[in-house]
Amino acid sequence: MMASASKHLNYHQQLLLLKRRGLQGIAFEDDPHYNDQIRSIRNIGYYKLKQYMYCFWNQENNCYQNISYDQIIARYYRDQRLKQFLFQAICDIEASLNTRISYVLGQSGPLMYTNFYSWCQTSGYNRFIKGKTYLDNNRRRCNVNKFTIKKDELSFLSRIQANIEHSYINDIRSFEQTDSKVFPSIWLTINVLTFGQSIYLLRLMSKRNKIAIANSYHTSIINLIKWLEMLNLVRNLCCHNGDLVDISFRTMPSIPKKYNQYLNIVNGNVPHRIGSAICVILHLLREINPKYNVLKTIKPPLIKLCMVNKELKEISAKNMGFKNIKAIENLCKSFYTEPSCIYYPDQTYINL
């Protein structure tokens, strides 16, 4: 299945290689469609297209099956469309998280965030951070102390100082030119953080601060942090033009059970596929903007991805982690229904 990485192939030879490996629909040179195929492989790239072919590779016959070149091109562009909408949705979640972090940290003062000891977990075990570990009942644990806090503080402030210096936000640039302070207020600083840095702040917080933010999303601390970490991975994949439709997560956080009816559950386990991540996105989006137009944004590219090969549409839906195509439609429609559980401040909830 591997192309010769040591030999240069022109675009015509790359198409012929795909044809020899069973990919259907490769046009002849005198076919008017041939130039379109040359243009597409020249602009997208052999190995980028190959990412979208893996699921059609037959190990026994050592060739691609049930897919044509044009269908792969369609699959690539429909995945591009899905990434655009999911990236926008995750950006909305990121903006919401930043606002809530700055609100919680700003209650103690505009610059108190620079003193980590004032808002971080200061002692005991923090399951969300790495550090010097020890064994406790055969489990690897990490205790927080003044040295780990100071190390995190110095490292973080150094990174955001670089972010501030390279920021194009007008208020940040005005602060640099007119204010004698080194760091701006938390309400300004939060806007120069990456999504990963915002999640990092959340992981460091004291339990009281974590609960304040998790409660605003009506979920538990561990669920929120694990969800955000997964969405950060999806966001990075969208930014760097990765293959989203075929992604397989190494680990999967807990997904609200109400979404099990839409997912391809195997042996009681939720799929480690994009369908599970989309359930999390919709779950958080509903807390942020219940009027978000899911039916015109996220639903169409999902359905179209399944319809690349109509004979395999149900298999394609399962490969994305959904029960079937109908489940995709029902999931998107469920976004507009009222929540089916009651939440309590102690991080527990009961399904109705």
C-alpha cells in the first residue's frame, strides 16, 4: 500500500499508481476529465488524498475497493466543509470558556491571575497536571506544592508575555504603549491565550474555581476538562487540514448517556470517532447558544460524507461513530429539544 518514497513521480504517474492499486475512475489522457484529475492531485497532494482512502483498502486483495477517484475528491472537500463548521463551533466554545475563566479569576482583582498562589490548587493531589509523582496504592499521583506552583507561574507568564508582544488586538497594543505595567488585566490577557493555554489554566485552578466554571456548563469538572482537551485536538486537526472524518481517538472521555441512542455503541463502549466529539460539541453549544443553526451547518456535511458512496452510506455513518444516517438527523434535531436531566450544584445529575 506504500508508494515509493525514494522515487519522484510526476502527477500522471501518481494517478497511474492509484489506478494500479485498484482506485476506480482514473481517466485516460484523451478524456476531458483527465486534466481535472491532474489538477486535483497537483493541488491537494498524493498523500493527503491517500489519507481519505485508507478505509477503502482491502488487506486481503491488497487494493482499494468500492471507491473511485472522484469520490475521494468529493470526500476530501466534504470533510473540508465539516471542518469549517466544527472549527467555528469550537471557537464559540473557546470564547465562552475564556469569558468564564476571566470572570472567575477577575473577581479577586484584575492582576491577581499573575499570582498563581491566589487562585490555583495549592496542595494535595491534582489529577489534571503533571509533576513529581509518587505511588499511592499502585497509582501514580502528583502532589501540588509551592515549588510546582511557582514553576507553573514562571513558565506560564513567560509564554503569555510573548503572546502579548505579538498580539494585534488594539487594546493590547494600546496597553503596551501607554501602561507601565508588565501584564494587562485578566480580561484583556485572556484574549491572547491559545485554547490549550486556557484549558491549562482551568486544570491548575482550585477546586472551588473549577466547580464554578463546570457548573456554568452543567457538568462535572472531569467531564468538562476531558471534553475541552478532546475539542482542542479536533480544533488543531481542523487548523492543520487533517483527515477529520476518519479520526480515531486514543482515549475517549465520558459522553452523556442521552447521546447513546445516536452512536454506534459496541459492547457498551462509545466509539472513539468524530461522532462522539460532535455530541460533546452540541452538548456544550446548547449551553452557550441554544439557537445555533445545527441543521444548516453541521448536519449537511455529515450527511453528504455518508453519501459519497450511496451503497456504503450506512457503513460510512458507522465509521464516523454514528448508529446510522437517521441517527445523524435525529441527533441534530435533538439540539433544539429541552434538556432531559436535572442538575444539582454538587456535580451530580439525574436523567428524567
